[in-house]
Amino acid sequence: MNATDPVPVLLVDDLPANLLALEALLEGENVTILKAGSGAEALELLLANDVALALLDVQMPEIDGFELAELMRGAERTRHVPIVFVTAGASDALRRFRGYEAGAVDFIAKPIEPDILRSKARVFFDLYRQRRQIAAQRDELAAAAAALRQADANKDRFLAVLAHELRNPVAALMSGLDLLGRPRAADQAEEIRARMDRMLFHLSRMVEDLLDVSRVSEGKVSLRTAPIELATVVASAVEGSRHGIEAAGHRLTIDLPDVPIVLDADHTRLAQVLANLLNNAAKYTPEGGNIALSARVAGNTLELRVADDGLGIPPEKQPHVFDMFMQVEDHRRNAQGGLGIGLALVRQLVELHGGTIGVESAGIGQGCTFTVTLPLPLQPAGPGEQPGRS
């Protein structure tokens, strides 16, 4: 609650004229007035509203002010609502004792002194605002603590995955060195070196991804944008992902517009985005699957789609696939390794280009489609031309 938000206050009196008088006295105090003509009506209002102060008339039919106060103190929701009794009769010691025993914090005698009522009410209004602010801060701290616990769990999971991913290529490199040191390894040297080369490439890719995520998160990545043709970016991306696609026997189809599409983008980073999406599709598609890369112009934007007929993503996981270290359980058993940072890096690089990325999947086993939307540079369009094309 902000200091400028109205504070709810409950006025209870069986006489409408008294309710109007109390409302008039509190006018200008930035309050929301709730009025009840009986104890029963007041209880109904308290069930639906949290109030900062209750001003109760003592003498009311059916449920008087004391009985209403006792009922309020007996309910968890209204146990701590400050109660001030408004009485027209003489306030003797016995009556005051009964009132305080019922849970009152003060008495105000009629006729009411306006300044006294306002002064006392402001104390409770300020206390209410402070309680609300403390409650909001408590909720924020609880949410922050939960986020820290989740981040800590993600870190532990990531370190476990990283250790596993590093162990395999390191073991392969050590094995390769051992084989190369044997006298009869000459005939297999070329094959061993090729295998070691693949492992080193895998290690370097992981390290580069880690560094890129760190750089982007710290705002240390600056794009080197220039007018570039989409076809050249796609060619670089396909070249960077060709090994994984061909190794799994996938069929890659590319569908680009017939006319050149010019982007104002960083060639290296945009090619990295598409290569990561193609590698992701290759990784999570069973052998011999289909991968499609397509592009189309929609107004002043370019839509790039990478679709596959692979493992798919369950609906509940789709909003989180771009989160850091996120991996679908079923995918972990079928993928050929990975740290769960590729898609998070893709989103960050797309956003640096002023674009957006989304994912669609009908569910497990139904494949998925990633769509990258990028702005096209605004250029004067000639006859029959579209903006962004040359």
C-alpha cells in the first residue's frame, strides 16, 4: 500500500444521521468509508473488507457495540482491527471496563470533538499503512528468498551437468592421447586425431556459450550492426550446424523469399542465433528427422522459423524453455549433451537486435517451431517494393 492510497474505515451506528455526521467529520482524511446500520450488517462488511479502524456505536438494537466487538475479537480476520466506541451516555468505570475487555482501544463521547476524532483516527490510519507496507516488504523478501533458492538449485544442477559434459570430452581426449602414444597407433592416428578434434570443438563451443551468456548478462556485448543480406546469414548458420544435422541423418529444407532481404544486424550474432536453433532441432529430433528453416516478410518485420518433427515440448514447459539451465526431463535422456544455456543465449541475442522469439509445440512427440521476429530497416519503398528489401 502506498501512502496516498485511501484507508478503509468502518462506521457502525443504527441512526443514519449519526453515520452521515461521522462521515462528514472524516472527510478529507483520504479514507474509504464503509457504513453499517447494525451489528449484523457490520459483520457482513468485515467478511469482505479489511479495515484500518472501526468506530462503533455502543447502544444498538439486537447486537450492541460491546457484543459486536467481542464477535470481532473472536474471528481471526478481525481480531486485530482497532475498535473505538462512540457513546452518547455517561462513560462510567464499569462501562469502560466492559468496553476495554471487549477489545476497545478508546472511547469517544458524543457530542464529538472533530479535532479529537481526526487526531486519534490518523494514528490508526498511519499504523494501518505501515502494517501494509511491512506486509508487502515481507512478501517481496519471501519472493526474493524463493528466487534465490531456485537460483541456487539451478546452479547446483548446472554444475552437475557441466561436470558431466566436461568429463566425456576430457576422457575422450585422454584416451586419444594414450592411443597415440602406443607403438601400433600409426594406422589409426588420423581417425584418433579427428575424434579428438571433434571433442575439442565441443569443448570450445561450451566455453564460448558460457562466456557469451556472461557477457550478455553483464551488458558487455555490443552488436556490430551493418546492412547484411539474410541469405548470407542463413548460409553461415547452416555451415555452423551442418555437422550435427548430417551426423543424425536429418533432412534440412530451406525456404527463403525470392528477393533479397536486407537486415540491419550483426552478421556473426544473428548467424549464431540461427545455428543454435538448428543445432537444438538436430539434437532433439530422432535420427532421420526433418528440419525446416523458413523466412517471410510481414509488414516491417522479418519472421524466421526453425521447425522440426522431433521430441516436442509439453505445454507446461513451453513458457520456460528460454530460461537459463532449463532442460525438459525427457529431452535429457535423448539429447547428445548440452548445458541448457543455448536457448537462453538465443533469446538474449534476439532481444539485443530488438526482436522477439517464441516457441510452439503440440506436445511430446509432436515437434516444435521456434519463431524469431526481427525489425526490418525502414527504407523508402519504390514501386512494387517492400520496406527492408533491396
